Amino acid sequence: MTVQEYIAAHRSRFYEEWASLIRIPSVSCQEEHKADMVRCAERWRELLLAAGAQKAEVMPSEGNPFVYAEYQIDSSVPTVLVYAHYDVMPVEPLEQWISNPWEPEQRNGRLYARGADDDKGQAMIQAKAFEYLVKEGKMPCNVKFIFEGEEEIGSPSLAAFISQHKDLLKSDIILVSDTSMIGKDTPSITTGLRGLAYWQIEVTGPNRDLHSGHFGGAVKNPINALCEMLAKVVDENGKITIPHFYDDVLPIPEEERQMIAQIPFSQEAYNKAIDIPEAVGEVGFSTLERNSCRPSFDICGIWGGYTGEGSKTVLPSKAYAKVSCRLVANQDHEQISQAFADYIQAIAPKGVRVKVEPMHGGQGYVCPIDIPAYKAAEEGFTVAFGKRPLAARRGGSIPIISDFERILGQKTILMGFGLEQNAIHSPNESMDLEVWEKGIIAVSEFYLRFAQKIK
């Protein structure tokens, strides 16, 4: 039986099993759903066993439980580790949902519900591709599954868990479906994610707010000082001026730049959509390269002094800013964090005291497009969607992917099937049903081709 025939024969059951997960409100950030996290983990254990796993268990952690399952053929064949998460975002504002977020509804060729895409829908793609190959006697790989329940709150328990279970999770490649494609008719594989470094800056001047008439011009204003410092972090060519910031930044391979150039993109439509006169950034790079393959610096918030109604002539005692850098693969977020703090202290003007507090960060990630697993994924997409997928880096961050590489020493293939219109994290989240079924085909083809490529 072909995978298309298998999907057709089991479609109603597939959808009902998908719905059974969605009906469990596994919201990790809300304490009231603590019991639901366990229920969802148990349901995944049942579904993976039913799909053909030889064993599956719910494993405790310092936070929500993990689900581990495996299917072992022989040590001579490759092993694929599949990662997904079963927790979801809150549904509020509830009044903006057209239908009940915990009761999936099909309309307009889509399934609407919280978790329809992120990540219950995409995890089900993995589960059903696995089921097809096992039930039809075609699975050529050992397969392990690790599903967590804390991705939406930053995966606080994951790094410790995988460090404690390195042998259990040993594999030849890690496979994840939790990202998106450029478009339904433009399939793509995410090959890179930016890292992150984030700080809060506090600038202190006098010991209290002062009358700007009596003290202005004689005492350094902390807001003025803060603005002066932040204005120096990026130069007129869009380059970040922190010493040694670019030491570990790798150039974009020419083949990848050519792929980026093929992505359907209108600069005019982009500008119009967000209502800006023009896009600006680092000289020598396109908009799509700037927001995915190159590092950036942004002031995320700035405050101090008087901001209420009317006027108040005050020279403030303190000023604050929250700032961040998106980093690229090979940049170490801890090194960058320290370099930024040292730089701000070095350029601080006289008359103020400056405190830089690192808040959080994560490593970037890049997947080479010439390794066997990527080629297998590329061919899988080609079979399912009828065209070769583009390699596309994304500007956001998924720190767990770099944790996998750091701790387990393996690359991750990001075979994501989301679309922008799926509205993940928002009211009326949905999944395109045609894309969902094509995802099952693509993942099935990945396994068959990956086993052949690393014989």
C-alpha cells in the first residue's frame, strides 16, 4: 500500500486521534492545567504504542513529564530521534475565536483549534509517517521519540533531561516538525535559526530627580547618557560596533544566497504591509538575508523621567533600556553578552553610573545543506509537493535545537509544515489539511531515503 492509499484508508481515524490530543488543554504556563499536562503525555504514550512503537513511557522531570518511545530494528541501521512538544499556548482572548479552541473544527480545508499546528498537528505528521512505515513493513530505521511539555515556556527541564539520558537519546540525526514553510506552493526547509542575547541597562545620575532649570547643563542627564551609548552600538552602515562581535560570524554560502534570492519576495509589499517608508539594515545584504542570516541589535524598550500628562521640567535620576541581539550560528551568546556589557561600560560618559544585567540568551543554529539527512529531507519534500524545497534560514530562535547539538552532538533537520496563515499562538490557529497530509508523505520518504544515503 502506498502512503497516499494508507492515509486515505485511515483518514477518519487519523483526524480523531489528532482531535483527542487537541481536546486536552495542555497549557504549560498556567498552573490550573498541570494535570492536563500529564493527561496529554499519557495520551501520546498510547498513540505512539498504537502506531507501532515497541515501548513507550512517560518519564518524570523537574517540570512537566517527557514522553519517550522507541522502535528498534538493528544496530546496523541508522537511528532517527524525533523531537516534538505537546504543550500549547493559552487561548485568550477567547472571544476572538470563531469556534471552540479545544474542539477541533474543519472548515475551508483547514482544521481549527489550539495546537492544530503548534505542535500537536505537526507532531502527528511524524507519528503517522512512522505508523505507515511500521505497519506496512517498510521502516528502514531505528526510531526514537522524545516529546516534552515545556517548549512554550522555554524548555527549562530539557537540557538537564537530555544530559541525563544521552545514551538513551543517541541517534544519527534529529528530526523536528515545529517550523514553517515559505508558502503552500513554495515548500522550504528551515536550515538556520538565530540565537539571542538580551540585557537590561540601568543608568544612574544624581541621587534624586532634579529641577532641570537649576541643574540642567551642570549635571549629566541619565536619559541623554543612555541614548548616547545606544546610538553608538550600530554605525551608519548597519554594522554592530561591539569589539570582536563579528569574529565568529560565518559568511553566507553562495549556494544559499542563490536559494534566498529565489524566495518569492516583494520589497514594496513588505514595506507596505508594515507601513514603513523603506527597509534599512546592514549594507551589502538583502532584507531576507538581514532578517535571517545576519546578526542584529534592537532597543526593545526604553524609559525614565516623566512621561505623564502635561509637562514636568525634571532631570531624572535614572534611565533604563531593554536591548537584544539576534545572533547567528557560531556566535556564542555568553561571550557576546559579556562583550556587550564591557563595551557599554567602556563608552559610558562621565557623570553617570551604568549597570548592565544579562537576562537570557540562546545559541543560533545552522544545518549544512550537503549532509545526507538534509538531502533525504529535500527529496522527501520534492516527492510530496512536486518541487524542490528552498533552503531558508529563519530570524527567530529555538534554543533547544542548539542544546541538542551541544549535548548530543547531532544536527537537526527541521522538516516543518506550518504556514504563516496558520496563526500559531493566536486566536483561530489552524492547519492546512492538504499540507498536513503531504507532510506525512514527505516524512515517510525521508526515512526511506535517509537509510539509503548513509549505508
